[in-house]
Amino acid sequence: MHMYNLTLQKGGGIQCAVYGNFSGPKAQEVVCSRNKVLELLRPDDSGKMQTVLSVECFGVIRSLAAFRLTGANRDYVVCGSDSGRVVVLSFNKEKNCFDKVHQETFGKSGCRRIVPGQFLCVDPKGRAIMVGAIEKAKLVYVLNRDTSANLTISSPLEANKSHNLVFDMCALDCGLDNPIFAAIELDYADADADATGEAAAEAQKHLTFYELDLGLNHVARKWTEPIDNGANHLIAVPGGGDGPGGVLVCAENFIIYKNQGHPDVRAVIPRRAALSGDRGVLIIASATHRTKSTFFFLAQSEYGDLYKVTVEYAKGTESVSEVKIKYFDTIPPCVSVCVLKTGFLFAASEFGNHALYQFAGIGDDDDDVESSSATLVETEEGYQPVFFEPRALRNLHPIDEVESLCPVLDVQCHNLLGEETPQLYALCGAGPRSSLRILRQGVALSEMAVSPLPGTPNAVFTVRKTAEDEFDAYIVVSFTNATLVLSIGDTVEEVSDSGFLGTTPTLSASLLGDDSLLQVHPGGLRHVMANRRINEWRCPGRKTVTRVACNQRQVVIALSGGELIYFELDPTGQLMEVEKLETSGDVACLAIGPVPAGQLRNRFLAVGSFDSTVRVLSLGADDCLQTLGVQALAAAPTALLMLATEGGLYLNA
């Protein structure tokens, strides 16, 4: 038997993140993968990163990409996972969910070497998707529109090559020409057959271009060329009139511009002065920022240093003359870096908390260290390095942090603080950002306001002023001999004009269907009308109210001695007494469900007694307070809940 499971707390680590406009044309959002959870994040007006949607996928999301069809104003998300499928999602703003637009199966489930899903790239014009595996397999899907302007996806076109390892993939910007995809590949066929190991030592990485011929509906290897064996990352350069096209190959210590028929343009990556000579510099993440007139790249090294990479080219000939790499800032190493058009940078960290930064500059300072292909000096020992000293943030300003425990290296459970529940002590992070964190059971809350109380409360209620209000307006705090009413606004302060009785404890405070307020206290009922008129009902003799249950139109109270009294809201807005019932003993608890849509009342009332039974009574006009059923329990109930779902009405004791 295989069962789905939900963790009590979702994972904090992020595997990949992409930027786009998913909910609207101008929405600046980030979709990220937290292993098996897909999240949509959006910075609010104050710069805080808010989670708009979090969806359990019950699988491992290995790669993400965002794309937009020509002429559209919103982006789609395409996911590569361990399901052996490629899935295209669209965010539904009305339902606040991801709608599955397409789901195409191409292989077995699981994270396998030869099943695509590890690499994913999309043509900048949204015309095709390439899904790649670590070894051998690559599939291309053509995207289009049908007559109803809905997204369509073709059958997969194969671009397989056996004994071939892939290190990275990207889609080139070719304008409206045939889509081209680039990949860093290594052919190990000779090394596999050579037992001496010489072929393995001589194995060479290649940069390969794959062209999708839209006319012939065919994928072909267009061009391949040997590259530096330290190559590990590709950055597509804007083209099609916006730039020279081609690709930046990020290798150990170098960034090299490459394109078919174009000579290599190589620039050395600036390195820290304190870094030993035998250690190289690798680029692990990158982001592209484009405006109407220019573009630049932000590339991050494995040490966390950010570099601004610019490409100088001659417009018209599209010939690249120079590649410049300037030290930008230093932040923790990231798995993904997303540049938002509102001037924010979202950094999904490898370890520890993720961060949202605001741009304070774009690296135009002349005193920052810069290397260039034009000033590259070759010596007998190789290319001359360029050194810099890391400094405090200058171009980025931290705005917000998204907490993450990843990675948790050790956990122990102790009650060092002498609390009711033991605490979890976790060692998290890596390097200088390591931390010791104390975890407690419960839900974390943000403290908005603090108001001192005159004593220890025994009950707290929140009430809206009208049914149309989005938020509650009052906090009703009950004490053993008094009631305090607090108004919720920019501050929380006591009010005296709510209509509630303040000299007695409160058993229930609620909003009725006609926007009137109801306070139930031991001495009776206090009905505060919408026009601020007050009607009161007092208990007969020396009896007191002990239990209460109510919804928008119905109120049931239990008096001491076991008497039940049923009230109902009439068409004029008055709370009228409808029926009484004497029971055999005191009532332990009451429950009544909400009024069903289109009806005047809920038909059922649940009554829990100290004789370990639960009775269901009718509230219908013809058989009011008549017993419909009895259920014996193992012990006396302390609380009842009547839950209405699409499948029916459920009673929980």
C-alpha cells in the first residue's frame, strides 16, 4: 500500500526559482520549488515577501521555467519532475490555484539518469520547450495556439545521443528564426570502452547547438565545438535585434562568449585576493536584466560574489568586441537569482534564509574591480588573474528574509526552558551563516498590538460589525465578573459604545444575519440591533444560562437544571422565543450548524449530556426540539462540532 503524506511544516530549502508575471500583466512574482511544494511568492508594497499560493505536488520538482506566448500578457510555468511528465501550469487568480494546462508523459517515474526532467529551457518567444536528462535523452515540444487562442503542445521530438552527458542547457534568443537550444555535453563512449583510463583523461566537453526546424518539424544537431573542460553554466545572450545572440559559457575562472561563426571572446573572472592559487572560480547562478535599450547579466560565483557581466557589440553586424566582468556585491551562494523589474532581487540561498534585496545601484562605480577581454594578458603560466577585496553591500540593500532551516545537520529534544512542551534544538546552515535554532510546537504569529488586561480572561471572542466586512471589528474579552470590549483599528483600545453589557461575564458574542450583535451572558441574552437599539431577554427565576450555540439566525441556550430554550430571528429582525424543552439533567455542550444557503434555518441541534450521550434534536417548524437520534459515548462529551461539507452534515464529539 502506498499513501500520500503531508508534513507538519513544509521544507524551507529552494531547489529552483523563476521570475514572471503569473497572476497579471504587471504582477512581479516568483515561482519556486521547495522539493515537493510549488510556491508563488510576491513582494508587497512594504517589500515583504508574501506567499500567495503553496501547493503540495507529491513529487520532486527538479526544474522550472517561465514562458509567454507571443502577444500574451501573462506567463505560464513549465515543470520538470520525477513523474516522467512535463507539466504546463497557469495561475488562476479567481480560484487562487495553478490550473494544469497540459500534462505530457514521456518516461518512467523517478529521478533517473536517462529520463528527461533535470534540465528545462524555453525559447524566449515561447515557441518550444526542451526537456533534457543527465544522459542521452532530450525532447523538444512545440508550443502553439488553437483557434480558441488556447495553448497547445505537440508530440515530443527526440534529440537523443547515447553515451552523452549533459552539464547545462539554455535556449538561445534567435528572434523569429528557428529556435536553437545550447547544451554543454561530454561524450564518454571512448572512455567507456578504454580500460586504461587514457580516453577518460582526454575526454573533451563540447558546446552543441540543436535547431528546431518549425517547417520540417524536426530537431537536428546544428553545430558543435570543443570548449573548456571546466565549463558548467550557460547564459543566453539577447538577440533578434535586441543584442548579438549567442551564449556565454561560464567555465572555471573564465566567461567566454561563443556563437556559430564567431571567434571566442574570453574574459577572466575576478577572484578574491585571499583565495589560494589552486582553487578556481565557478559560476553557479545567473540572472538577466533587460531594458528597452540595454541589458546586462548578474552572475554569482560559488563563494557568493556577484559580478555584473556586460557585452559590447556593434549594432548591425552583431559582432561582439568585448566582454566585461565587474565585481558587484557579495551575498550568500544561491541556487537561483531572480531580478524583478520593480528593482528587487530575490536570492534563493543554497543554505540558510533566502533574501529579498533592493537595488541601490547598478554597479556603475569606477572604483570597483573590472576585468575585460580587451585587457586579457596571457603569460607562460596561463592568463593573468584579476584580484579584488570583498566589501560590504553597496549596490544591494536587504529588505526581507524568508526563513529556512536548510540544511538541518543535527536535532535534539530538550526542555531546557522548563516549559510544558520540550523544545527542539537544531543546528542549521553552513559556514559563517550557521545557526542554532530553537523550535517550539505551534504557529508563529506576528505581534501587531499589545493591550494590558485588568485580570485573567476566561474567554475571548472576535466579532465583525457587518457581514460584508472583511475583518473583525471587536475583540470581546470575558472575565469571571466582567466583559471588556476592544476596538480593532490602527491600535487596539477599549470602547464603551458597543452595546455589550460590561458588568457580567460573556458566554458568547456573535454577529447575526441582519448585522445585529448578540451577547449571551449568565443572566440572559442582549440583542444589539443594527440601529443600536437594545433588546434583552432575562432568565426566569434564579436560573442561569450555562451553555449556548448559535448561527446567523438561530440561538439555543441551556439553563441550569437542563432546560433548553430555542430562539429564532424573525423577518422584522427580532429574536423571538420559539420553543422550550425540559431535559433529564444539566447539558454538557451544544452545537448547531450554519444555515444552509437558500434556507431560513438549520434543521438539526446536537445536545451533549453528562450521562455520556449525544442527542440530535429537530429544529423544524413541525417537530421543533423533538429527538431524532441518540448516540452513546464512552465518556461525557465536553464539546460538539457540526460540520457542513459537500458530502453532507457531520457531527464531531
